Amino acid sequence: NWSATSILDDQVERIREQIGDAKVICGLSGGVDSAVAAALVQRAVGDQLTCVFVNHGLLREGEAEQVESDFVAATGAKLYVANEQDRFLNALAGVSDPETKRKIIGREFIRAFEEAERAIMAEAATEGETIKFLVQGTLYPDVVESGGGEGAANIKSHHNVGGLPEDLRFELVEPLRALFKDEVRAVGAELGLPAEIVGRQPFPGPGLGIRIVGEITGERLELLRKADAIARAELTAAGLDDEVWQMPVVLLADVRSVGVMGDGRTYGHPIVLRPVSSEDAMTADWSRLPYDLLARISNRITNEVEGVNRVVLDVTSKPPGTIEWE
Ligand code: XMP
């Protein structure tokens, strides 16, 4: 017996009560939860909120712009952008092991976020203010058991109850604590957030960093971004977004195979399509996408993405395969 409007009004009221006239910050990951949490707080306390976006350079095509322009346009929120692409590329140079990649990305993310916090605090201090609150996009399922595939996971595990660092200077504001994902999406739509943000499929915090099998380089990221954008655009055009839980597009950077183009031989990398259907990401089945859609994706990627000469389909369920390749 809920409606998005009543949840929204109710939460705006509670947020105002909790925050009063204090200052508050919120990390944006590009994902649904942090965007909706931030938009709610913005609706409640306006310019007392500063949003922080650490761009680690591992997002997909268009995602940084969705945060930097579309989110800001829809909410009017103040946004502090930390462009940290080089920092992450440097820290990840020469690293192929998946868990090492995750550790490095998580560590650098926390450092970058804390630096941004300090810069914002310093600015507030010159105006005689301190920042008292930190917004978290914690959902009800996160409260019950921590986990989930949301991009804000790094911020969460850092600041969340349970893993609280001893020097945590903030009180938490968690306006989504009682909500499930579909309710969060409905509230987001009610707040006027763009469909691309509200309808976004799960995307791992370490982003494209764990979708390049092998070392991460700027060039490889560029290539994977193009292939991923084509696959996503075709899936959407086929009207199948709702049927597919998520579709990782993976670059096998350590593998090369022989191909032919015009009258020349190529020696390029394969791209893997990993469309899955799932309820909760704990188990999954590979999606039976229509052959003509697969053919379109394959033709476009091999024609349009230089360096890729083969597209393969992952037909493994979870278990035994995981959804991501790393
Ligand atoms: P797997 O690959 O374990 O993925 O079947 C299950 C879900 O979790 C997401 N995933 C991650 N999310 N940080 C995240 O925030 C990670 O390191 C990570 N690894 C996997 C994956 O996209 C899927 O939704």
C-alpha cells in the first residue's frame, strides 16, 4: 500500500528533520541507488547538499555524462567531480589478477573520495561551516545482508555500519533503507531522474576494470567501451532490456585469433557477450537472445571496433560460471 509520491513526501520530511540546516555530502557512483538517494536529499535540503563523483575512468560510454550533466540537470544538485582516470590507470598498470584489480580499485576509490571530502570540507570551513552528514544509498536488502552489485559498494563497505572506520566524521542519512529496488526506481522516476539512470542495470563497482581479461590500458578501455555501447544499443533497440538482467561485454585482451578482412589477415581480440537472466544475481541462466539480434551485434562490433575480429556468446549458467568473467 505505498505510492512513490507518498514515500517521497514522507522521506523529504524525515530528511529535513534529521539534517536541519547542516551540510551534507553524497557520493554518486553512476548507479540507481546513490542517484535516487542524492535526489531525495536535494529535494529536501537543496544547496546544503554537495554531491561527489569520483570518475575512475572505468565506466561505460555515456555514464560519466549521465552523472555530470543529466543528473545535475534533473536535480539542480551541486556536484564536485574528481577526474581520477590517470590515478586509476597508473595504479592498475601491469595488473592482471582479478582480485588484485578489485583491491587496487577499492583502495584508490576510498583515497580519492576522502581527498574530495577534504576539499569540500575545507571550502565549507572558510564559510564557517562543517559537513555533518553523509548520504548512503543503502537499500532494505543491503540492511538485511550486505552485498549486491551496486556501484556504490565501495563507498558502502567503507562507511557502512559494521565496517565503520574509527574516524568516521559523519552521521549517516539513509533515505532508502526501507525500500526495495523497484520502489527506488519508482521514487527516482517521481523525482524526475532520467530513464537511463533509473532503469540502469546492475553494474559492478570496479566497472570495466573487471571486464578486461588481462591488463587494463586506456586503449583497451576505449575499445571495450565501443563494443559495449553497440551491444547495449542493439539490446535496447530490440526491446529486450527488461528481459535481460544484465549483459556484461568482456574483452579477452590476453587472447588473439586469426581473422580475415578485405584481402588481409587480421590478428585481433575476441569480445564475449554475457547476457543473463536472473532474480537476484545469486543464480543466473544465459539469456536466449534472438539470433538476428546476436548477428547484428556481432556484425556491428567486428565492423566498427578496430582490433576486434570475433564475437562469442557465453552459454554458461551460474553456477558454475559467475556472471562476470573476473
Ligand atoms: P558474479 O560475477 O559474482 O556477480 O556472478 C554477481 C553480481 O555482482 C556484480 N559484481 C560486483 N559488484 N563489485 C560490485 O559492486 C564487484 O567487485 C562485483 N563483482 C561482481 C555482478 O555485476 C553481478 O550483478
